[in-house]
Amino acid sequence: MKELVFLETERLLLRPLSLCDLNGNYKNWLNDKEIVQHNSHGRFPQTDESLKNFISSANHTGRIVLAIIAKDSKVHIGNISLQGINWVDRNAEIAFLLGEKEYWGKGIMGEAGKAMIDHAFITLNLHRVHCGTSTENKGMQRLAEKLGMSKEGVRKEAIFNDGKYHDIIEFGIINN
């Protein structure tokens, strides 16, 4: 059976997240403190059951969650999503999770992010895509800037992580 490909880039296939992804490392990423250190995924343990529930309801008119597959290895290496899609105001939040550490620092999320933002603007006719990240997450800040996002503001002490509150930097890009 041919794999469903939703978006494709030079090095990546992006397809809907599916229950078959539970057979790989997905659950391990969400329970790995280094991978989830700057987001809320690691606050509660992830189980097969919780992930089945998430995957079963992942894609609908308000959210697109795609598995990122490396073309070279055919391995599920991360996820990317548009969430909180607001069809009236025509905006959405983009979110990233790169779980396979050997792919870190190789521009994978820049490539996937560009494909997802292009889809948001060209296919979905959204006007604005945004994201927020902890002041501690320098990699995500660089990614947002690489994707052409501008710093829009700061939410003071908006995330509790490692026993203290951190600011969240908000980034956004407008479809011009």
C-alpha cells in the first residue's frame, strides 16, 4: 500500500499522523526530558492509550497534525501542526516537535515549517501564522526568524518550567 503524502519537500514527506506511528519512537520522544524541555509535552506521562486518543482526534477542521518522515530513512522523525485554526480571523498557530535527535541542527524544521506555512497561506487562505516559545528555547527562536516570522511581543512569566516561570516570546508572519 502506498503511503499517503500530504506535503512533500526535498528531504521530507509530511503525512497525517496515524496509529502506526505508535510502533516507532513517538511515545519515547514525549517522555524524553531533553526533547520536551521547552514545551508542555513532558508534564504528564504519555501512554499508548493517551496517544491513541490524541491521534484519533488529531486532524479536523481546526487542526492539522502531520508526521514528518525523512525520505532517506523512511523514519518518522517528528511532527508539525497548524492548530487553533480560526477561519473567521484566518490565523493559526504552528507547532513543532523534532524527536529523532540525529536530525537536530540539520534544517529539518525550517524545511517542514516552510511547507506548512505555504500550505496555510496558499491552500487554506490564512492571513497570519504565529507561534510562541520560552525565552529559554533559543533554537525555536532562530527557527521562527528563519521562517520569516517577526517578534510580536512577550507574555510575561507565562510558562512554568524547571521550577520557575519563564516569559514566552510571540512570533508571527502575515501573508502579504
